[in-house]
Amino acid sequence: MTYKEPYVIAEIGCNHMGDIEIAKSMIDMAATFCKVDAVKFQKRCNKELLTPEQYNAPHPNPANSYGATYGEHREFLEFNVDQHRELQEYCKKMGIEYSTSVWDLTSAKEIASLNPKFIKIPSASNNNTAMLEWLCDNYQGEIQISFGMTTHEEEKQIVELFERKGRNKDLIIYCCTSGYPVPMKDVCLLEITRLYKEYEDRVKAIGFSGHHNGIAIDVAAYTLGATMFERHFTLDRTWKGTDHAASLEPDGMRRLKRNLEQTYEALTYKSQEILPIEQVQRDKLKYRQR
């Protein structure tokens, strides 16, 4: 296996709590302190995604709700396309890549109009064939897709769709378990090995979208073949909202990026049998036959 440099995405998602200034402060932190490669937001057209009954129902966890109904809650957390353009420009200023997960066709068209380097499809929407086909036909950037709560047959159908469209080499697929947070027994890291064996030569790269607590296992994901890493990001895990508890705070994100970079640097063979750093010790310490 040839190890590529890891790429780390801080998923802000909706952890900005509907406040664009908080979103910008999160971009600042991700870029300057955590030094990750990209941040990612989310875009939904809620009336396209939700039935009227779902839209008008109360939030299942009222303590985390930003509205009287689930629809109002979701609308409160949405940025419009002009606000996303503003965030994209702010990312350029801060020297970090901007991206967004799109949950429906309307959102895909809106975000594609900004022409980001990549667009993400969340696990919940990876069976939206109309959206996938539209992106393949109309958006020339990289397309990333999570495979949480997805059968092997559905994975196969998604990759084959991209192959038929001639876009599979622009496709990155993510190993993912959909839960918030996910206990270690359900992370199932060896799924990365399965995806790597099945699809390494058919897609651009394999990623790991982790919803677990801590950063102990991300390095293992890297050694198994994942090169793209996506972790939820927050400034404070106690903030109001459902995703904060499964998110990394700034120091955790910083250490994740550092640990992956150090692992990449270390995963090599010796360039010579005795390295220069060893020669000094060899001359001083190595047993000599008398």
C-alpha cells in the first residue's frame, strides 16, 4: 500500500447554530489553530426533504430545538446561498477549503453554482439518484459520498452510476457508521479494508467519516487505507444542538491533524540499512567482536 498524505475536513455542519459570525469564528479556529485542510457546512431545502407532517411536527428533542416545530428548527439553522458564498469567500481569505454537504437536488444546484472544489453527499441522501445524476452531469468538481446506513448492493449501485457517467475518478467514498456518537464496537474500522479491496482502483480515494468520541482510532483508519478524514467540529461540546456531543473541540481537531501528519511521515521504509541518526549510536554503542 502506498500511503498518501491525509486530508482532514472539519465538519461545522449546523454547529454554528444559525449564526454566521459563529460560523466565521469556527473557520478561523479550524484554519489557524487546528490547521486542517477544509471546513464543511450543510445545505438543505427543508420543504423538499420533509413531508408536511414532519415539517410541522415538534422536534423529537425539544431541548435542542431552535423552533416551535421541526421545520422551524431546521430553517433557523439554514444559511441561504448568498451566505454560503460569503462563507466561501471568508474561507479563501483564511486559506482553507470551503465545502458543503447537500441533502437534496435544490441544495445541490445552489451549492454547485458556487463551484467549490468538492461537494459532499451525506449517507441520508446517497440514494437520491436524481441528485447524483444531476451532479455528475452538471458539476465538474470532486464528489464525496458517505456510506453510512447503506447496504453493499446500494454501495455497488452508487459506484456503478458514477462509472456509467464517467465520473468515478472524481468520486471519494467514505466508510461511516451513522450514529451520534458511535460506540467503538460499532465503528467497524475493517469496513475500510473491504471498501479499499473492492473499490480502490475504481474511485479516487477512500475516506473515513467518524462519529465516535476521541481521536484514538483515526490513525488506525489511516493505516487501513483511508486518506480523507471528516470529523464534526464545534467550539464547545456543551452548546445547544444534537451534533455537538459527537464533535471534536479545537484541541481535539488540532491533535487529530497533527497525529495523522506524523503517521504519514513515519510510514516509510528505511532509505538505507543504517540511517545517519543510527550511525552515531552504532559507532558509540554497537557491540564489537574482539
